[in-house]
Amino acid sequence: MQPDLSPHLHTVECNKLVELMYRCFDEHPIKRYIGECSFWDEAVWQCTKKERIWRRDNNPKYGKRFVELKHLPEDYYTPILHKLKSDGLLNTDSNNGCKI
């Protein structure tokens, strides 16, 4: 089960993967149920897991959180994020807010 995929809760990199997953869902409305989009689903899951690990490792035990995660550090990139960055499809300079 995926976590809440609202854009304001995740990094720019994971939001790009979520966008690609939803685009796959739109392009293959029936095939998505038989695994057509499972590659993107797995990529989103891995990215949100890396976010969770980064937040856990950098969260102070006590006190106020001073660091907000807008971009995932490259040390925490998954292989698909490295590939998207090398292909030029991952634009980390844009500020994508909530689309409501």
C-alpha cells in the first residue's frame, strides 16, 4: 500500500515519479490492473521509502525539526532517479506546489 501521495508531502524527485505513475495509469486504464504500470509503482514505493529513511536518520530525538526535505539528497537516490537525472527528465529546480 502506498503512502499518501499528495505533492506537498514529498520531494520534487518523488513527485516526478508519482506523476509518471499517474500518466501510465491514464495511458493504460485497463492494463494497469494486470501490471502494466507496476514498474512506476515500485519506483514510487522505493523513493518514498528513501524519504522515510532520510527523515528518520535526520530527525532530532527531542526538540523542533529544523530541516524540511524539499529535495532528496543524491546519496538517497534510487537507480531509477539516477537514470531519470542522467536522461535530463528529472528537473530539480522547479517549485511544484500543491495543485489544488
